[in-house]
Amino acid sequence: NFKHIMKELQGAIIIGSVFQAFLGYSGLMSLLLRLINPVVVAPTIAAVGLSFYSYGFPLVGTCLEIGVVQILLVILFSLYLRKISVIGHRIFLIYAVPLGLAITWAAAFLLTETGAYNYKECDVNVPVSNIISEHCRKHVSRMKQCRVDSSHALKSSPWFRFPYPLQWGTPVFHWKMAVVMCVVSVIASVDSVGSYHASSLLVASRPPTPGVVSRAIGLEGLCSVLAGLWGTGTGSTTLTENVHTIAVTKMGSRRAVEIGAGILIVLSLIGKVGGFIASIPQVMVAGLLCFMWAMLAALGLSNLRYSEAGSSRNIIIVGLSLFFSLSIPAYFQQYGISPNTNLSVPSYFQPYSVASHGPFRSKYGGVNYVMNTLLSLHVVVAFLFAVVLDNTVPGSRQERGVYEWSETEAARREPAIAKDYELPFRVGRVFRWVKWVGL
């Protein structure tokens, strides 16, 4: 069943990624850029972080002594100790997340090894449905969430493992999931556009040209195709949090990214690394994500600084987009479910389970699936509200904060812009005849 789900997910990611690559390399992204402004990007990115509010702390609460410590450590390092320098580097600010994770994991490991989560005649490996003792039923949640050895991933993982394409089997393609993934790829592209603009300002460079943006979106699509072939279960996109990393570290070198990518490829061949990551208790992951999702929401809203944030027009558009991005998916996810029903489906899977009980119930099952699923995704609702309102409600270019992209002809005449955005090893010569993906 797991392999079948992964094969369906692979198929959907591949189709959605091919669509994204086509969006970039065909030049359609240049047209879409006219609709994307800070007032659209801000609520769309913020909705990604806010959409998991029902998953974060409820899971942390299953093991408070670990989850809360995880959150407090990251807050302590990133806020209270952020100005402390060690050998000229703000270690606590730059490495707040890995430091907090390492300390909390070590504490959880010691608690597990000392028997803090051992309960008489209770075995964490026994499924909940097979547990007869009421005593064990009471403690099974803490045993699964607090222990670092409940998954046995670290012990059972091999030292070396070579990832290969189609490891789960031949991808399964369904048009319903493909349509959903294509829409999600557009949302991911909107997120990336805001990140490109912010990154260019942080490194004191001119904004990229529409052709460079299109080329980047196309490359994200190609990378996601590879991710789908390798069966990762996720696509590849520009991470908004990394814009904050550039601001903190003052490091905008592509060389650093290339070296980091090489290190990650090497680590992917060491099975114990993946086993260690898999052994991290979910409550610690939830604690970290409480911080990361909160930062993502704040970084999304920070895009409003490129517009008139105090404008009543923008306040209303962003407010409506954010509120309905939470409220409408909640309506779809709760539709047709008894109020007394305890959902066993995690909140992040609810948009995909709602297809069977959502309010769209036409005679076309495929349409019902697509519409119920899309309108259960917070980020899709936020994007639809923001893009429609921002492009239909009158407002000046300054008020809307319309992104200013560099002109193609001017960029070619300026060596500084050409140096920042030209492809390495003179690969850009191949694209010179394709004007919409070059400088």
C-alpha cells in the first residue's frame, strides 16, 4: 500500500513538474509575472506557514518535556543569544535550529536509555489495536512520541545505500492528482518569484530580468522531475527561509550553495545519516516546525514592505486572503463529517481525504475530487483571493508595490548584471536565440 501511494505521488509530481518546466521555458511565466505582486505573494507564502497551526503544538503536547524544550531552545538561540559572537561569527543565530535539535535529541536519548519511557509490560512495537491493557493504552502515545528508538531506523539502516530512480516502481499517473499538482506548482512558482526579488536586493544586485525568472522557474520544474523519478515524495522549490539565511549570514555566494549541495549528495549515500534523521521523534520535528512555519508566515508578510503596507486597500486584500485561506479549507474539511467524529487523519493529509466527503458532489467524480482537494488547500485559496482582488481593485503601481524587473536590453549592456545572472561555462549562448529565457 505504501509503495502504491508513493508511485501515485511520483506520477503526480512528475506531471506537475513537467508543467512547471513548460511554464518557465515557454515564456508563459513572463506573462504571469504581470499578475504577481507583493500583495499577492505575501498572503500566499504566509498561508503556507499558518495552514499547519492545527498540527504543530497539538503534537508537541503529546510529549511536553521534549517538545516545549525544543521550541524554547530555538527561541533562546535565535532571539536572546543572537548577538553573541564566537570567533567572529554569530553561532547561535546562524545555527539556532541544528543546535536546538542536537541538544534536545541528546536529552531525549538520555531519557530513553535511562528508562524514563519504559512502562511495565508495555511494548512500543505492539499496534494500538492489539493492546488490551488499559495501563498500556494510557502510555502508548508517550512511548511512541518521546522515545528516540521507536522507529528502529538508526539500527536497521545500512551504512551505505545508493539511491536510484524508480525505487518504488513505475510511477502511476492519474489526471486528478496531476491537475492538483499542476496548480500547486503554480503556487510554488509564485513563492519563488518573491524569493528571487528579495534575494537580489539582499545581495545588492539589480533584480533579474523576466527571462531570468522564467529560466529559474523552468529549472525548478526540471529538478522536481528528477525528485519525482527518485521517489522523494516532494518537489524542489526555492525555500523562502533561505532568504532570511542570506540576511543573517551575509553570504550570497553561489559557490557556498554548490559546496553545500555536494555535501548533501555525499551524505545521501550514507544510510546511517537517513536513519538518524528518521529516528528523531515526531514531537521534536513538530517543535522545530512550529518555529519554521511561524518564520515562514512572517517572511511572507514581510513582502509587503515593497508596497504601501499601511494602505487600506492592501490591508483588506491581505486580511481577506489570509482569513479565507484558513476558513474555507476548514469548511471543506469538516463538510459531511459528524461533529462527534474523531478524525484519525493528520491535518496535513485532510485536503486529500476530503475528496470523498466534500461539498462538490456533481455527477463527475474527477471534477469533485479536484475541486474538493484544491479548495481544501490553504495556499490555493489564499492565492486565488489575492491574485483576483489585487488585479481587479484599483490601485497605483506604488501602492500595489509592483515588482520592478530589469530590462533585457539594459541588462545585456551592464556587465554587473550580466555577471550576476549569466549561466556558467558560457552555457547561456545556447539560450540567446530564445529571448524569453535569457538575459
